[in-house]
Amino acid sequence: MSRDDLINQLRAIVGEKYLLLEKEDVIVYEQDGSILQAMPEIVVLPGNAGEVAEVVKAAKRAGAPIVPRGSGTGLAGGAVPAEGGIVLSLARLNRILEIDLKNRLAVVEPGVINLDVSKAIAQDGFFYAPDPSSQAACSIGGNVANNSGGPHTLAYGVTTNHVLGVEVVLDDGRVVWLGGRVADSPGYDLCGVFVGSEGTMGIVTKAAVRLMRTRESVRTLLAVFDRTEAATKTVVDVTAAGIIPAALEMMDRLTISAVAQAVPGVYPRDAEAVLLVEVEGLTETTERAIRLVQTICERSGAREVRIAANQAERQLLWKGRKEAFGAMGLLAPNYYVQDGVVPRSRLPEIMKQVAEIGERYRLRIANVFHAGDGNLHPNILFDMRAPGELDRVIEAGAAILKACVDAGGSITGEHGIGLEKKAYIGLLFNEYDLEAMARVRRVFDPEGRFNPAKLFPTPVSCGEVRRQPQTIPAGLWI
Ligand SMILES: Cc1cc2nc3c(=O)[nH]c(=O)nc-3n(C[C@H](O)[C@H](O)[C@H](O)COP(=O)(O)OP(=O)(O)OC[C@H]3O[C@@H](n4cnc5c(N)ncnc54)[C@H](O)[C@@H]3O)c2cc1C
């Protein structure tokens, strides 16, 4: 089929208004939250699952790749159309279709914004647990594809723990449900396989998600440290004491300096590190737990421990954390966020290594991360206009990921592999592992047209994948 025929068919499916072809229109879709970009050829914005299925069928007839896109907040280049083709935006599929509080579930379209699910049920005393820091912007479809987590992952788990079933469009346009409305469907857990598949297996057009009861009591504490190591050791001590906080977040000196400008008066400017710890549950339990956390922090050398006295104080403490990524712009024109994971007992040593890597590559690194999960987010600060700086940034990022793997961890905690990290997947998996995964993918997408060039190194061979520069063409980095 010619390009013109494909365009005519897409126009007939979605209408003129929702088919974008001009450079000034499609350029908006060339990038996500990462530092990778590639220009789409065609952008379509279908309005319902039926139109998604018809677009997929037309793409199949034309042999065109399809890159699903939610809100474009991904940090691994997942929605970047590395091989051109069609970017299929799910933004118009943005309805909450059903709220079933008796069965504690909601059925939503993929373009629904994460926070809007919790907002819709807050007055009934329920919430949707996965809470990426981007939750005011990111979509449920993107969350499902990336198996996203957030500050409260420590207590509640990631997206896969909260998705009962998904309706997906397969490569031939068939619309099927994987999983359903109840937990533990018989047979293989295909919903579990699909969640986290990063748009490489099909397109989510509906999701049935679990809803949780709002906790009776929430207590939040800020602990201020003069030494980073004392803060990281406290993280280990809190969980070793048998407490699983709802959230346990850490920010370092550089991040605090940015947040102090963006949200003045929340965190002390001269602190080396702060921990934000939240416990949830029954009033008696949370009271006991927060006092125990306070004691552990003080014993580990916190110079100040502040327990939020009311909801306003709690929200202020969180405001600092939630605006931390935005505040990076006060430190440098650009930042490249990494997403390594280590067993939390290795946090003290990995933080030292991150600092050493910064020195080695002459780059400033600001850390704000889900410390309780051992999920680091080193933000490498740079100026892309400075010649050669981006190369050092990429090398420093690779060194951090390697250090995480050497410490028994992984190359991503929540942002996914996408385009950016496929070069490093060989640090974790050998060629047999990768081939097994590729075969699972082919069951869903035999021609490999959903989100090509993502997740898997090209070619799928271990020797190749260790050499990063060969796998991401230079032109894709900004
Ligand atoms: C400031 C900031 C903070 C962040 N904090 C967190 C955090 O705390 N935790 C976390 O996990 N992530 C975080 N992220 C990353 C990002 O928000 C998540 O990965 C999010 O789930 C992406 O959702 P999205 O709708 O923007 O997806 P996109 O970026 O549009 O797409 C992400 C991937 O999902 C695929 N996809 C999108 N929709 C569909 C669909 N309907 N069907 C199939 N595939 C689809 C895309 O092809 C792509 O591979 C953060 C990002 C930013 C910018």
C-alpha cells in the first residue's frame, strides 16, 4: 500500500482533524520526558477503541510501525518513534467508564490521567494507589505499559499489583481482554505479561484497576541530616526495624538547594540530606510507627526531626518533594534522570559511587529518589549547548547503571527500558533470556510493528548489546 493510500484510510477512520501530517504539528510528538527524540511521519488521535483497531489494521496492511503514546511523560524514550511510522495518541480516550466501589474497581480508558482516578473517588474514601510523581500528567495507559510506581510503591507495589485486566488491540486489529474484573483469572497470567511490555505487544484501550480504601490515619515526618551516609543508613535501619512506611523518600544537598528556591522554607538549605517518611494505617498503629521512626532517625544522627502536625504541614512537606524534578531547571539548563535500583542495604555505598562518578565525569548530580525501594534517581545536570558535555553525561549515566547492577540491582526501577536503556539490557540478561522474551513478544506482535526499536537491543545478541553507542543512533539524542 502506498503512503497516500495509508493516509487516506487513516483520514477515513479518525477524520481530518485527528490526523496530523504537517511538520509543525507532528513535531510536538517527537520527544517524551527523556533526552531522546525522533520525528514521527504520521500522528493519529483516534477517539475510541474501535478506531484504534481500525488504525492498527490499516497500519498492518501498509506494514507501518505504530508507536502508542499516552501523555509523553516517559523518561526512557518509550513514546519516541525511533523508526518513524505512526504515532498513535491515546489522549482522546480519556473517560472513566465505570466506578464500582462495591467491588473496589474502576474501568478506565488509557488516556485518563492517573490523578483523576483518585480525584473521582476521594469523596467516597477511596484512592488509586500507584502514584508516579508525574501523576498529575501521566496516563493510565502509559502507567500500564511502563508498570509505573511512585513514592508509595514501598507499601502498595507498582501498577501490575493494581491492574485486574486490560482490553488490548492486537496486531491484526482484534480487541481482546487479558485478565478481567476479578483477581486470579485461571490460566496463564497474560495481563501480568502485558503490564510492563512498554507498548511492544499491543495497545491498551481499557483497564480495570483496583481501588483502595483511604487509610484512617497518615503521619508524615521530615528528618534532616548533616551527612548523606547517616540518611542512607537510616533508610536501612527503618525497614530493618520491621516498619514498612507507605513512603520513604530522600533528597540530597543539591536537590534541597533547588527545592529551597522553588518552595522556600520547607527544607533547611544547609542540610546534606533529608528523608521524608510517611506511615499509614489505623491511628494507634501509625502513632506508634512514626514515633519509632523518629527515634531511629535521631539515633542515626538526624539533627532535626519534624512530624507534620496537620494536613497543611504534611502537604507542604510533600510539595517540596513533588516539585523537586521541576526545580532541577533552577540548577542547570538540562538534566538527565537515571533510574537504577539496588538492594536498599547497598544504598550507603551506591550513593558514594554516584558522587565519585560525578567527580570523574566533571558533572553535578542531584539525587531525589524512592530510597525505601532502593530506587535511585540521580539527575545528571548539564548544558546541551556545551560541546562534548552530552557525551560525558551519557557515559556517567552508563557508569551509574553498571554500578547498580554490580551491587546486585537493576537498570530501571520504574521508568522502563524504552529506547534509552535497551543498550544496557545485556548487563542483566543473556542472549537466551532475551530470545525467550522476544518469543513472548512475537506471540502478541508477530511482525514486531508495535513500538519497534524499544526494549530489545538490535540485534538480540549479548556481545552487541554491551556496546552502547552502536544501539542508539547519535541523531536520536537531543
Ligand atoms: C517529573 C516526572 C516524574 C516522574 N515520576 C515517576 C515516578 O515517580 N514513577 C514512575 O514510574 N515514573 C515516573 N515518571 C515517568 C513517567 O511519568 C511514567 O513512565 C508514566 O507511566 C508514563 O506515562 P505517559 O502517559 O506519559 O506515557 P508515555 O510517555 O506517552 O509512554 C510511555 C510508554 O508507554 C507506551 N504506551 C502509552 N500508552 C499506551 C497504551 N495505551 N497502550 C500501550 N502502550 C502505551 C508508550 O509506547 C511508551 O512506551 C516521571 C516522569 C516525569 C516527567
